[in-house]
Amino acid sequence: MTNLYDTLLEVLKEDKRFFTEDGTLLRNKVYESAIKMDADLIRLLLSNADTKSNYFKDVDGVFVFDKTEFGWAVNNRQFLPDSYTRFKNRIGLADARGDLISTSNDVVLSFPYKDCVLVGGQTKDDQKRDEVFFNTTLAPDEVDMLLYPKVIVGTKRYTADGIEENVTFKDNDNLIIKGNNLLAISSLLKRFEGKIKCIYIDPPYNTGNDSFRYNDKFNHSTWLVFMKNRLEIARRLLARNGTIAISIDNYEIGYIQILLDEVFGRENRKNIITIKRGSVTGAKVINPGVVNVVEYVVLYSKEAASWKPNRVFSSNGYDSRYGTFISNYDADCDMWVYTTVLEAWASEIGVAKSKLKKHYGENYDFELNRFAINNAHRICQPATIDDGNVGQDILRGKQESLRNPDKTIALARDNDKKYYIKNGKHIIFASDALMEIDGELTFSQPITDIWDDVLPNDLHNEGGVSLRKGKKPEKLLRRILELCSNEGDIMLDFFAGSGTSGAVAHKTNRQYILVEQMGYIHELPESRIKNVIAGEQTGISKSVNWQGGGSFIYCEIAECNQRFVSEAEAGQTDADLIALLERVLSTGYISYKVNPADIREAAEDFAELSLDDKKRFIMELLDKNMLYVNLCDLDDEEYGISEADKAFTRSFYGLEG
């Protein structure tokens, strides 16, 4: 079916003024002709029924050219887009107006139901839940004070010794903040811009069955604007050498990468890590096609030139390249006798080497690994010596060993270790590959971009909080934080969920800021960090020798209209919402686009709406710029901010003096 843009192009082709010799449309020439009310152009547009009906208004039998509408059409990105723009339109990186999301200044707010839990890796049972987000998209001219710093209230510092009230903010305080995450992180800018070393988020995954229940184009475009708003602020919060790590699944991995390329720059894309999150069992096996058992973590830096991640190691089984065994390691090295690891192992347990696998059966690899760890100091492999990168003493030792191939030569080093050479090769010991990882001595290797060793085993018990689906393993978060930050650095998670990132940051001596707007903030992240302070021993506790201690401040951004949002979410009956509507109308904090009198006159129509539609209407009615109390209104008596909360707010924003 031909669309209007195709029709317009065919009509314009009848006027050679608007095209180059090679057939390229002179878009600006068309636009200028329209602005000048060019007679030939107008006659051309009137000659076609579609262009006539779309770009002319019938005023008492006279057709008036709507040059504004026509100009918008000619300049719209859906009209003759380049291949990249066409691609972005197709996959949902353009909004309903056809404008690219990357250039959009729209703001998407979200108001999830209080019992909605954002989860990833959903099962079919999860998909049956009717989770709902009320999304509000605000155009730039509808946003004035929305992203201003907010007043902070309800502050309490939780410590191992109890609760402290009437507190002021200290530079090293950990924070758990309740409130809309977009507005909360906007408020953080005043104090933390350019200071966050690592941002980790596990956002809603936007699957076809999750909270964004709309057609695909609206689904993707709204989700992407929702993410773009938050990522742009996240980038400002990051330090120059900072990293953002985002958990995502296969539904949105392609979209989020393109968006991150726009916000952070493609040169700052560092890694796409594949996370094995399950085994091939249960309901997954009966699904058609390839069984999906992975998720992803995408890493982007703030500035590529400043990015210096830490070297992190993972557990690794015995490496068979270390195949040589020194039978008499305690003797002088020039007397060493060499055999193979398997021969030494077989001799130790008194069986033939050929019968080792039969002897141990399915435990063979485990037992071989244990033998290798216990004897790592005498297990080795030869390595080539790079003549161009070693000292003269090593070159002389190499030549001597070649003249005496049965003799092992030892050279002294400054670190009290010795450099061993045999038959022109450097002897490397397996003990150098041993590390303590997660509390156990193991062979190690630098982590790769495939993490299959952070499975969520026994995850429901971690942190002492319950969440059926969606928690991330503490082991996963520990690895991310060890890779992207150091002790004392600040970590931010503005989709805090069950609080895993905060628990791990607390146990590994990172400062952290958690943001969560859901009502479960008390039973999940707040409760979990209290358990951490008390010394709970799940997750990574034993491997880091966690003993408890520390503190955090719980606080909220002060609600204004947001209290009505919460009441709407909680409303169970039509009567609840009818009463709520009247209270909203009486405040005056409603959209300038509506007249309260008109709404009251339509009370019967409102009463006929479904429960969800009543909620949606109330959400749309509220002035979104007044969701929370702005910092400039701190002393306004209308909001009733306590003196203690005023003091904390001033200390947080550095306004004490």
C-alpha cells in the first residue's frame, strides 16, 4: 500500500525544478517554494487527490494551502530518510512523529503498581502476571521544574548500634533513596556529578510480556526514551574513568547498544559479557528452537582514554599444559628428576596410569584438579625465552643450559624468587597460577567475556530477603564491582530492586547509592542492607570474611503529587478513585490543559470508566512538574518540611552556610 510520503514524492517528480540530474530531491528547494507560495507547486499539489486532502483546507469552497503541515511533511525524517535513519525507524529508534529518539527531548516517567516486581529471565508463569506501568511522555514544553533538585525527607542513619535521627549528610555516607529514579538521579547531580566510579543497573527488560504492554513500535520507542532520559543523566554522574554496566537480555540487547552508542559514543563500548543464568532443565527444554540460558552485561566507559579497569581472575580447572612433575623438588635444582603429572599421580595412589580414569570414574577431573593444587609448587611447564626482553644473565643462563640439557639452572631475582632454566626454556610453575577466589585456593585465569561461573544457585536465600524471580547473584555483582571500581569508590544503582548491588558494595568497602521507587524498598533493599550490617553470612560473605558493621542513610524525596500517584496505584474500588479525583482537583496541582469545572461536569462519564482507566486518567491529570517538592520550595510552609529534614537537605546540597 502506497503511503502519503511515496505519493508526495511521485507528485513532486512532475516538476524538474525539484530534482538534480541524477534524480536527487532538492528538499530545501521544495520547502522554500512552499514558504513562498509558489503557484506551480500549489497547482501540482492540488492535482492529486491525496496531497490535496492532506495539505489544503476547504474554507467555504476555497482551498487554502497549509504550508506549515506541508513543511513538516517535507522535513520529516520519514520522507526520504537515509539508510541509517530508515533502519532506526524500522527497529523503533524513532518516535511516533518519526523523529529520532537520539535527538528527542521528551521525558518518560513511569508509575508501576506497588506489587509489580521488575524481573528478568521470565518463565511462563511470570508472563501470566498482569503487571502494569503507567507511562507518561512529556514534551519539552511541558517540562520546567521536573528535573530540578528535590527536597529530601524521612532521613535515618542505620548502624550496627541502632538508628540515628536528626542526621546531616557526610561525604562517605551510603544512601538508599525512595522516589522516582529519574528525578532522584537528577537531584544527585548537584552533589555527585562526575564523581561516580561505577553505575550498575538492571532495568526492566521490555519483553513482549512484561510491564510495557503496547504494540511493538510504541513499546520499543517508549522504552528507549525511558532509558535515554536516565542514561544521559547517568553519563553526567560518572567520573571520567567511570563505567556503566547494564544487565539486559536478548530482547533488548541490540536496541540498548545503539542507544548507548548515541549517549556514550561507540568508542566507549568496552565489553558485551555473556552470563549463563541457568541450566537446560525444566520448562525451557520444551520450548521450540534453541534453549535460551543466557543474559548479558554491557559495559561502556565515560571516556575511553581514562578507562583503566582492574584485572580480575576467575576459577579455572587444572591446565594440562602444566604436564611436568618434579619428583625430588626438595633437592638442589641441578639434581631435579622430571616425570609427568599423571605418572606421579598414579604412583601416589598405587594404580597404573592407564587405569586412573576407571579408578575415579566421574570424579576424575575433580580429583586430578585437587592433586594438581596440592602439588602445584612442583608441577611446571617449559616456556620459550624471548631473547629481546630479558637481561644478560638470563641469556647467559640459557646458553649454559643448552650446553648442559639435563641440568636445571637457577638464577637469583630481587624478589627472592628464582628464575629456572632447563634446556633453553624457562620453567613456569603451576603455583604461580593459583589464587584464592571466592574463599578457595584454585587455578585461575583472567576473566573473559563469557561468565558461566556466576550461576544463581540457592539465590532465594541470599541477603535474607525473598524475591521469586529477578535477583542477581552477589557473585555476579562482586565481579562487576571488582572489575570497574576500587575500595572507597562510589557505586550507583538506580533500579535497586532487591538491593544486591548495595549489599555487595557494602561487603567490599565501596560507597553506594541505591534508588528505588517501589513500595517494596523497605522489605527488600532496606531490609537487606540492615541484614548486611548485622553480619549475615549468605552470598559472598564468607569469601570476603564479612563480619558486619557500617551504616547507611535511608531517605525519600519529598512527595507532592506523587502521593496521589501512590494512592491511585493502591486504589481498589471505584469509590476510592472517585474520592481521590476530587481531592486532586481541590489541590490545583493539575495539568494546565484542563479545567476542573469541566471534569466535575463529566463526573458520570468518569464513574463509568474501568478501574484501570480511572487510574490512568488521574495519572494524566496530575501536573508532573509537581510530583515532588523542589529544593527552591524548601522553606515554603505549604509543604510542611520539618526542621530536621531541612537541615539534612541543606547538608546534602552543601547549603549549610
